[in-house]
Amino acid sequence: MTSPKFVVLNSTKPSLPLSRCAVLVRHCLVSLSILTLVSCSLFDEEHSKDRTVPTLADLPQFDQSALGKKPVVTPNALHTSISKY
């Protein structure tokens, strides 16, 4: 089995500088991205003020009498119900 061969790039050459137009386009894209993110967060916050989201505290108190009488569970009844399975 042979070991993998790796290609090492020569990094002594300086990268080509970007043209003035390319730098301007890059800055515009970054600025637009930031503005879009900021405007989305402002838009979401504005809508959340208009409508209120109900919470658990807004629910009515639970009425225990709706459940009825609690069943009495004996060990024999429990054993019978488990042994069915």
C-alpha cells in the first residue's frame, strides 16, 4: 500500500490585487447584507408588538371535577390488566 501524495502549492507569489471596481462591489454586497439583516430584525420586532402571543398563564384554571371520580386500583386488578399483554 502506498501513501497518498499531496500537492503543496507554492505560496511565494503574491495574490493578484482586486481592481477598484471589484473592491467597490465587494463593499456594496457586504453593506447590503448587513442592512438586510438589520431590517429583518426590525420588521419582526414591529410585528410582535401588534399581536400578543398567549402564554400558559392566559389559560383558564383546570376544573378537577371534569375528570370525575378517581378509579380505585388494587394489586389484583393491576396484575390482571398486565397479564393480558
